[in-house]
Amino acid sequence: EAGVAQSPRYKIIEKRQSVAFWCNPISGHATLYWYQQILGQGPKLLIQFQNNGVVDDSQLPKDRFSAERLKGVDSTLKIQPAKLEDSAVYLCASSYQRLETQYFGPGTRLLVL
Amino acid sequence: KNQVEQSPQSLIILEGKNCTLQCNYTVSPFSNLRWYKQDTGRGPVSLTIMTFSENTKSNGRYTATLDADTKQSSLHITASQLSDSASYICVVSLNDMRFGAGTRLTVKP
């Protein structure tokens, strides 16, 4: 069974630029999550999708972050414009249903200069 | 205040030794409590999952325990190996998932 795929693995941008991350979850998983993990901290949920609908985006900074999962499969997370404090690892995870075991991708490491 | 607190923040042990990581939570009751292992540069991987009514769950050399009275969970690692060097994250679920900050374990030869 293929795992959760993410790209790119690394990205370096300057502040005020925009960036997009892509995630392809495990086939058949209805729930998809995006997390932000700052060095030395646990993952922080940014947004949760159930199929193509948003379940929870309460911690998503909506003035600069956006995410979509149009066909209920893969998803993109965008930051526009980026700030220095956005430097972090962005993890995508999927699960068969909500609150079941999540399977994480390798993450995208973002550095904002 | 985080609803899931982990201790210690970091730990260094010698290969072959045992260790115990702690997770204190305020979410009670909960649906389940999970321990994840996160290798450097990788996403977390589930080690154990316990429901509110369970008090122990093992996965090889990893044993998780749960004390609902004191709202504590422990992850015990037996006969540590170099590959156990990672961060260990406690996650408590009810209506959503609450992540601890993790314990960074380093196993030295």
C-alpha cells in the first residue's frame, strides 16, 4: 500500500513570496489533514477535510493560508504572502475516517528568508 | 495551556537501557490515546493506541500504559536500540486530536 505522498520535500523562499504544497493521501482515505510543525514542537492542525468538505479550519491563518481538496483526493496548501514565522515543516496526513489512526507523509520543510 | 503535556522534553540514554516517557493530559474522558514515533525528517508513525478503558498496550519493545485516575500515560521502551532515537508524541482524541510537544529521545552507543 502506497503511503501519503508530499511534494516538494524542501522549499526556500523569501518573505512575501507565495508557496504551494501538494499532498496525495492513501487511496480510500476520506479524511485529510494539514499540520504545521515548528522545530521542537508537536504538530499543530491547520485544516481537516472530510472528502472534499472542510471539517475544521479554526487554526488556519486565513488571511494568508488557503487549502483545497476539490475532488476529495489530493490537496494543496498555499501560503501567500509568506512570513518569517511560517518557517516550519508542513505535514499532510490521512485516515480512513475521522479520529482513526493517521498516516503521515514525509513533510515539506519550508524556510522563509 | 496545552491539554497534553509530555516529559521529559529530551532524554539521552545508552543503548540497551530501558526508559519511560510521560504524558499528562486534561482531556477526560477521551476516545483514544495514541503514541507516535517521529524520526528526524519523517512524519510521525503510530506505535500504540488505547481506548479510555484499556490500561496497557504493547508493540514489540514498546509498552504504553494508561492511568485514567491520574490522567497519565507512559511509554516504556525496553532494551533500547540506536534506531529508537526519535521524538515520541502523545495524542489524545475526543472530538478532535490534541498533540503533545513530544519527547526527544537520543540513544547513544
